[in-house]
Amino acid sequence: MWWRLANEMYISGNKKQRKCAIKIKNALMAKYGCDIGLGAQIGKGLVLPHHSGVVIHGNVKIGENVIIRQNTTIGEKESDSRENYIVIGDNVDVGAHTCIIGLNVKIGSNVKIGAMSFIMEEVPDNCTYVTRKESRVIMR
């Protein structure tokens, strides 16, 4: 609730309200260990079961009923332009330690993203996305 108030003040407020919004955001970040950028558009029903380590850039659009687990980063690769958004659809379940990085990345609705996934491309609706990992021992 406090973040939504700060975000509204940041988006549509005057200079004094924007400064206050930044103070609220910084206090929330210090208290909860979660950095949600002001300017992000987040739909109803966002759930952060374990909020520590979650980073969401201000140029992100998140749909309704999305779950984002701990140590997940959703952000841009290079630009701070307001024309480049990462868009996450409705009913998306993001596993722990996931990175969603890039410019104009779109994740469809009804998607499950496996833990420790790395996404830099479009993900279609109604699917499960995993990043394959290879475990191996390298001898010297």
C-alpha cells in the first residue's frame, strides 16, 4: 500500500511530492530489502512471498495476480527510456533467483517461470519457461 501511494505521488505529483515519494520508497527498501522502482505499473494481486532481494525497475508493466519470489531481478539492460518496457502478463509465477533483463521483453499471461531462469526474449502465453543448467566438475 505504501509503495502504491509513493508511486502515485511520483507519477502525478509535483516536485515536493516526488521527493517525498522517493523517501518513502527508500524507507521501504531499507525495511524490507526489496527495491521496486517508482514508475513501475503493477496490477492488482502482486504477491512477494519472500520479498528480500527482489528488484523491479521503474520501466516494468506487471499484470494482475503475479507471484515473484525472492532474489529476482526484473530490469533493463541499457536504457532508461520510458519507451522501453518489460511487460509481464496476468497470472505469471516467477521462480526464485530469476533474472528478466532486456529492452522490450514481453512475458505472456498464464506463464510459469522456473527457479534460476534467465530471460532476455519474448515468452508466449500459456507455457512453462526454464533455463537449462549444466552441473559439472572441471579438473585442473
